[in-house]
Amino acid sequence: MKQAMYLILSTLLLQAMFFAGPCDGFDNGHLQKLNNTNKCQSCDLSKANLSNLDMYGADLEGANLTGANLSEASFLDANLTGANLTNANIKGANFAGAKLSNATWVDGKKCKSPSIGKCK
């Protein structure tokens, strides 16, 4: 499962390097860091396509996921504390066990502490 995630993230990184303009959102280096370590605190992943990925246990504390495509992704037990998910596509995404305290939800609402698995 991890190997598939690395393959998908590597493919996304290559696509981003060849097809994205310099102001299209996320930082390619941050995507590579997430790919290599499953950790990317305070990273800019705005507008990144992370759909269908298994992000089990990922540490995305304080990450900027504004406008990102997170559809059908699994964030099981991930740390999204303080992350910004404003306008992200979360259709079919699984946030079971994910830490969402102080995160900004897709509608701009600030998640209360503690928020585990869903924004309260």
C-alpha cells in the first residue's frame, strides 16, 4: 500500500514539474517531502491533487491544502491540526481518527478542539 502511495505521489510530482506554471499553487518540494517522509508540517499543498491517496498517519500539521483535490483520499489517523482545507474537494475522503483541531474546514469554519475524525 505504501509503495503504491509513493508511486502515485511521484507521478503527481512529475506531472506538476512539467505541466504546472510557477504560480499554480503548491510547492513541488513540499510534495516531494510528503512523498518521501509522510510528513509535511506547514507545507504549501494548495491546489495539489491528492485524490485517491492513502495518507494513513500523515503529519500535515499547519499545511495549506486550500483548493486541493482530496477526493476519495484516506486520512486515517492523520494529523491535520491547524491545516487549511478551505475550498478543498473532500468528496468521499475518509478522515476517521484524523486530528482536525484548529483546522480551517472547507467552508471556512474553524474546527474546535478537540476535533477527531470530523470538524466540530
